[in-house]
Amino acid sequence: MAAISPQATFEGDVFSAPLVHTDSNLLTCMEPDYKPFIPANSLRRMTRLLKMGLTTALQSIRDSGVEAIGPIVTGTGKGSLQDTEKFIREIEQYKETALNPTPFIQSTYNSVNGLIALQVKGTAYNNTFVHRGFSFENALLDSMMLLAEGAPNTLTGALEEMTAEHFYIKSRIGFWKPTPTDSRQLYDQLSPGSIAGEGATFFVLTGTPTPNSKAVITGFRMLYKPTAAKLAEGLAEFKEGIDLVLTGRNGDSRYEHFYQQADTLFPGIPQLSFKHLSGEHDTAGAFGMWLAAQVLHTQQIPAQWFPMLKALPATINRVLLYNHFYGEQHTMIVLERV
Amino acid sequence: MAERVFITGMGMITAIGDNVAENLEQLRQQRSGLGYTSYIDTIYKQVLPVAEVKHSNDALFSLAGITSHEGYTRTTLLGLTAMREALQQAGITDVQTAPTGFINASTVGGMCDTEKVYFDIVDPAKSGTFLQYIDTLDCADCTQRIADTVGFSEHIATISTACSSSANALMFGARMIRQGFLPRMVCGGTEALTRFTLNGFNSLKNVDKQFCRPFDQQRTGLNLGEGAAYLVLESESFARANNSRILAEFTGYCNANEAFHPTSPSPDGDGAYEAMKAALAMSGRTLEDVDYINVHGTATLNNDVSEGKALERLFGNNVPLFSSTKPFTGHTLAAAGAIEAIYAVLAIQQGLIFPNLNFKEKMEELNISPVTELMEGVSVNNVISNSFGFGGNNASLVISKYEG
């Protein structure tokens, strides 16, 4: 697995890298040097999300030790916003004439999938889900079905970027907190809205354990606009033996009650939240899954990321990840130690 | 063994009709939906033909059966219109009566409406009701509006793989049924014409100024279209217990990537060949069993060579009857796979082979040419439907006559 995120998750030691924080209400990705991954002539043409997505995908393949990659499945809520915005602007600016097609092509939601397939010669199944807080999770469901159908492995990931223009657009409908908020205090200052984020996260999934396996997914559920009763029922299904609850809490007072429901269902079980690391975005759940797998694999938690953390169990065998996107798409994933 | 998957309902709206019956009638009459746009604000209004649905958004509200005018995009309205018919045809008055999933497909979501107000949206000095369109730009907006209007609350998803999007939606739904997640799925796609996509394809020099001519030596590109189509898929056990009317069986499918080029297919049609071959193998049908192929046939220079070569490679000297229905509907991008899947069912039900309009001259690269006149009274038992897209995405579906 691999992740480019606002934190130092892509290279180096996550246990010693300092916590990146902001009071601009936007956590921006820490981008690596792409040259070791992408040939210079391709790199020049590619926009930011394409570089982040492709590089993370390639790094996760390296990390997995898998030689031949099978199906490629991704999720993205918004695709390459930079390209979409550029093409809209150029249509206006050049009055629909002499347009460069590159931003149009790259704005297509499956453009990163196509690039990955090209680079790794991946001729198997290829699919892209574009459904807000269900984008990554549908990619995950598709991947689990592919493994059940006999695929040797899948490359499964998510990608999202935030542009200045889109940040402004979403601010007009209350996505972000109205006043600058220190990301380190995200959970202490409940108010309408959250802080924005972005990221690219990829996993290589296999149907059976390999020496490089980090964690195993043993439970999974998506709920669309659930009632309180339906959510409680969904969460209760995964109640057994959870050592750690990882939530997508984001400081948004309008939807905090869903997470509070989880609090009451898991009393006394240690809980951590990750949106002060990743920010809020359509595919933040993928970052949450990366973090859960990281914790299960290393049996450690990057202490500098969680100064609020008091005590943890000696061993963490089972983690429940519960996330939702602005109260609409709710997802629960149970991960266990291999 | 995984369950068989049946098609038990269909609904659609395209430039040639507001429902399945109207589409069938226009196909029979060989009447194209191509013309010029009334609703897109573009300098190409009188230059580039499109296959536009002949209704304003106001008229679509009543077709879609809703009164509200706030934040519903043309994409949503087209989708809702097709969805209502699909459910009605399947005899579903309330989707809550059985666990039912919804897999939608879209390439640019609500761009059709947001592009008209985008520069107001990004201008802090402007404010107004247009702000209701802010969150309609993405692809999930139309899916959720449709889901919420008709009451889907089980699994929902939106797929975007360019021109193969709704073929992949059908495949994903069928796989969820076969793996036992849900007994019934409604799958398809919706697409509205936009200045964004028209300029996109035009910038790629892929749009014909004449009515498109698939598989013709003189073809110069595609014409865009708009529309929506949904198919109700049911597991065999559910369909039997529910006493559903079975329209056809969804027997095979394959999604394969070419890994050749971001926007062009390989000259020999490797992806198309793989997709058709694997879909057919899954269906348990032989090459000889295929009676008709509804080809992707966009009429771009590259697609038709590549797809034609793939047909010749797979079927040798016995390429089945084939045609592209894009000259009727235009290329409806994310909706195309589902629209053409319905045409495949109609071909089977009615014993028809639809003509490939505007074809005159055989391509020099190929030994084959499409069907050019409506054929009636044909025994059609198995149809392959192809959808190929940007990013090397190839999808083939096999739809078969229901034989108990």
C-alpha cells in the first residue's frame, strides 16, 4: 500500500515525521519527487492529480512485491478538478476554438486508471467509481468481488485533489468552517463545516495472505442515508472484539451526532480520528483504511499525530473504521491483524 | 454455481423517443434523431449535428414526474424519465418491496447545467438561485437525486469509464446479483449534451460535420447524443419467486483494458477482441450462436478500424450481422451501453436487425460491411453489444433470448 497525503506518508518514517497542521482550513498534499516513477516527457503533460494517482499506484505495487498486477479499480469523487476547471475556462476564453484537448482528456474520471494500465501493461478489468463518499468503497467492493471470482490480485485505490477554485465553490455551500481553524483542534471546536483535504491512496489486495500482507478485511458495509436505527444496527453488526475504533470525525457540528452514536455503541473502546491528518474529502475513507492497516501491521501508532492519545491496548487485533461523508454515505470496514 | 441474471424491465429516453416503444418505432421507420441543438449555448449550433432529446428541461420535469424545479439537472431529469419506465415495465410500484440496488453511470454529471452558471459560481460578487447547482457538477448528484425520488436505499454506486460507463454499470449489477449481495439491481446510465463534451470531442477532431457514417470509408467522426436508459436485472430465483416477466437473459460480459493509448484504440482491436471473446466464453455460446452484434461503431477513424479488425479476428470469414445504431441516437457516452443493451433485447424480442444508417462505401481496411436495411423476421437468439472508451476501457455484453 502507499499514500500521498498532507502528512509524510509516502516516504520516510511515519513515526518520526512531524504532524503537519494548518489554520487555512485546507490540508494540502505533501508531494514527492515524481521523477523516479514517471518518465520526464510524460510528467510534463500530466496535471497534479494524475501524477499523485499514478505515483501512489506504482509505489503500492512496489511495496506489495506482486509481480503481475491484475484488475485496476479506483474511486474518485471529483477526478482531476484542475483539468475540468482549465477546460471550462479555455472554452470561454478562446470562444470554443483552437482548444487543446489535453485538459478534456485528463478531466475524464477514469484517466488515471488508463494511465496506470498503460504504465503497468494492465490489460485486465479496469473500473472507476465516482460516487462521493462511496467512491473508494465501491472500488473496494468491486475488488473483493473480483478476488472472489478468481482474480489473483487487484490494484485498488482512491484519488482526490482540492483546488483553490473548488475550495471557494464548496465554501459557498457550507462545506468548510467559516473561520480559520487550527487543524490540531479540529475535534474540539464543533461548528458547521469541516476542513478540506486531498490525497491518493492505493492498496494491492489479494485473496490469500502473502508475506507482505499488512492486514485483512473481515467486515464491510455501506449505508446510504441511514436512519439512526439502521446505522445503529449496522454498527452493532461489527461489535465483537474491536480493539480500536477509527472514525472519520471532522468537527462538523451538523453531522457529529452520527459519530456520537458510534461512541455510545463502543463504550470504553479506544478511539482515534484521522481527518485532522487528511482533511475531509470524498475519498478520505481510503486514508482511514491505510492508517488502520498501518496500525495493525506495525502495532504502533505515530504518537506525534495523536497527542490526544492516552492509553492503547498492548495488542491491536481488530480495528473498526467508521466514516461518513456529510451525513450521506456511511461506511464501515473491519480490519484485522494478519 | 452463480445464479443466472435476467432482464425484467427496461426504460429509456433518447433523441428518437421518450420511451422504449417510441425508440422501437423510430428504429423500424429508420428515422434518425440527429439534428441541431436547441438547448446548448455553442458557436457550433448550426455546424455540428447532435442527437438531442426534443424537450426543454421544463417539459422534462413533467415527463420525469416531478414538480420541483430546484437543483434538478437535465442529466437527472433524463435519468428519472428512463427510470420511471424501467420500474413500471418491471411491475415495480415500490422499490422498497424487495432489496434493490441502483448502479448508475455518468461521464460529466450535471455539467449541462453547471457550465451555464459556472462563472457566476466562482464570482464572489454574484449570488442567487444558481448556487443550488453547485453540488450538481459531480456524477453522484444525478444518481442520488434519482435514488431519493424513487426510493432506492440499498446499494448505490456511480461508474464513470467514459463511453463504456453504463455497460460497466450493467456488469457490476449482474456481478452483485451473482455473488448474492442483492436479488434485484437497476443499472444503466444518463447523459445530457454539454458544451464541455462537444468542445472536448471537437478539440480531438473526432466530430463529423455531417451525420455520422459508422464503418463507411468516408467517415470522419462521431456525433454526440443524449439520453438515459436503465435495465432491471433480477436473479433467477428472485424472478421466479416474484413471477417476473422475463425479457431476456444477461448471459455474458467482459471488461478488459487495452493499455495502448489514453484515447485511441489499438489498430488491431486487441481490447475489443479480448472483451468479445471473453464475454462470449462466459455466456457459454459459440461464435456460430451469435446472430447480431450491436457494435460500438462511433464512426471515428480509429474506432471503426479497430473494432472491425477485432470482428474479423474473432469471427474469421463468418462475421455475424452487425450494425451501429449511433446514427439514430448519436453517441450518448455514459448512456450508450444501456441504450444499446435495450436495443439488443428489442432485436431478440422483435426478430429485427437494425440498419446502420448513412453507410455507403466499404472501408478499405476491412472485408466486412454493416447491415444497411432493416431486417425483419430474423431469428435473433444471441446479441453482442460493444462499448469502448477512453482510457483503453473495453466492455462487451452478451444478451440472449430467454429460453426457460
